[in-house]
Amino acid sequence: MSNPMKTRLGLLVAWLLLGLSAADAQEQRGGGAFEEPPLPDKALLAKIEALPDDTWMKLPAFRTAGDVAWMNTRATSDYRRIGPSVRDYCNRMVWAADRRRALYCGAGHNIHPLNDVWEYDLASNAWICLYAPDPAPPRDSPEWYRENVVRRGDVVVTPRGGPVRPAHTWWGLCYDSDRRRLIFFDVHKGIMFTNYEQLAAAVGLKANGPILRMYGSGPGEGWVFAFDPEARAWDENVVTNTPKADESTELEYLPHRKALWLHSGKTYLMEQGAREWKPIAEQGPRSGGVSAYDAETRTIVSAGSRAFEYSCDDAEWTPGGALPEGVRGRIPHSMMCFDSVARRFVLCTTLAEGREPRRLRLFLYDLKEKAWNTPAAQGDLPTTTNFAGYYDPERNVTVVYGNREMWAYRARRK
């Protein structure tokens, strides 16, 4: 018997002596799928707790749980290993404090046109599928639209209530901590790249009518979807009275106002219970950037080629510090979050000057100094150039997800 074979046999015997099955042994090594609820990984949490300042750590292989049966029915069976996959126009994971996890959904251009919803639990290093996707529409099939699209008032959705074919999430994702909903602003109404004639015929609408009019047509051209992570379902209520907007959006939830804040060309606010988006600022940064909110100072910082600061108290934009020449924060190449311990806005971006090879670069923005700095970060530097991420206040780390791999970064310990 070869040495590798003896080693594997010895490990299996050891696990069996401990009362564990071969499947249990696989789970203990990391990776693979498992049943809920996922248990905290105490060894990993101890390593995260001990992570020094200005240091990256590569996490072990994550696992998947929840509604994952659909993964084995698709051509890309890798989904069981890679979780939700990074969408090229959705780089934002949003923190849900009541769940102590980060939520993720959205889509890109022709990449992953599905309405699945996930959450990531750092404590157990697990991706949990909360909502398996509805079937994606084919290019030509009247029968498919009759079976998979329904009209509910002035919106069209899947029979389970989700967007039919989401696309171009940009930065239009946030978490309403009062209603406990994931909020998803889709400027294309969740029907981009569908067959509009066949869709309209299936639900008794006109393809060129007001309900199905698309981006560039004026007010009401986007829809706002809400997802209930506890019920694992898309809400029936879809907000349709959206303002005329650019294709790219920045969306934040302001707990002190119980309001959605939207920047897309202009800046708007829609308070809970209101029926209209109120314009609150004319001048601001160009669309396409990334943003984060500091609840203590009630300030939103948007990053493009420089920082722009929005004061929620004064309802004003002011220019902040410039990034190094050639560096930008922009979807789909960047993500941003606010580190509440370090009191810094964290920007990860792969957009850099000249012809420098793409790599993830880290910048921290100091609101008081109105300046960016590049920390001399140590440890396992991320190698991904396609990523999403968020700040985890429970563990005081910024988390970066790059499909098959994940990293955690600490700017400052408590």
C-alpha cells in the first residue's frame, strides 16, 4: 500500500474512533456543503481575534448551506464549491446587524442573470443560500414567459415574487435595518435582456407601454425590490415611483431618518411611509462610484477619482481628498465600506494608473483629515481582481470575497 493511501486510511480510522463518519471528517477539513444551522468555527474566530493591525488573513475554504440543491442541476456544478459567485456589476455585500451576517444578491451584464439571494456567516465561514433562483428566461420562448412571469398590479415578477432577470446592480444594494429587508434598486426593472414582446403578450401588456418602458424613458424607469431574509422571500411590495436616474446608482439606508438615500445623477431621499423620492441635492459626484455611510457623523462618502462627502444633516455635498493619480473607485472594479473601529472608509479597487497589472489595492479615508492613505498592509494579500465585500463590526474586519477564496483585513483593533 502506498504512503498516501496509508495516510488517508489512518485519518479515516482516527475519525471513526472519535465517533465521526467519513462525511463528518470531510466537513471538519473545510469546504463542501452541510446542513443548517452552521456552527461557529472557534479556531477561525480565535485567529481573527488575534489578527494584528494593518494585516490581511486568507480564510480557509468556506462551506455552503441552505437551498443549494439547485447547484447540482446546472451545467456549472462548481456552484456547490464557490457559493454565490461574484457578479461583475455587484461588488457590495451588506451587513445585517440583527442577523450578524452579510447579505448578497444582484447581477451583472450577461453574467449570472439570476435572482438568488445569499448570506455569508463569518463565524462559521459559510455561505448560506436563502433563495434558490427562479429559472432564467431564454431568448425566445413564448411558453416560458406564460409559465414563469406574472403581473402584480404595475409590476411583472416571477411567480415567487422575484425580479425576472436582474442586471447591473451597481451600488444599488443596502439593508433596511428597521424593516429588516435587503433593498435592491434595479434601474432596468429586473427585466433587462428579456424578450419584451413575448413578456408583454404573456401578461397582457403592451411592450411599449408605461409599465415596461426601460432605462432612458424618464421617471419610473427603475423598480426597487425588497427581500425578507427571515422569510426567505421577495416582498410583494415593489416600489415603482422612482426618479429619473443614471444607470449607475448609490443606495444607502439612513437609520436616523428611516429613509432610503439615493444618488444617481442627483441625490434623493425617500422616508419610510412616503410615496415620493424627495430631491435633496443637485450637485454631487459623477455616477458610477461606490459609497459608505458613517452613522456617528451622519456622513456618506462616495469614491470616484476623489472622495465626495455628503452631510445628511446639512443635505450638502463637499469635495474631499483626491486619490492618487489614475486610481478610482468605480463599479465593477471596486468596493467600499466604513470601519467603525478605525473610523476610516475602506476602499478596495483594481483601477490604477497607466498599464500597471491589475491587482487589489487598499486605501483608507480619514474624514477629519480629508485625506486617503495607503497602509503598509502585511499578511496574506488578496490575489483576486473580481470581488465583493463588506465590513463586519462583530469581528472588526473588512471581508473580501473573490469567488473561491476569502480574506479578512483589520485596520485597527479595539
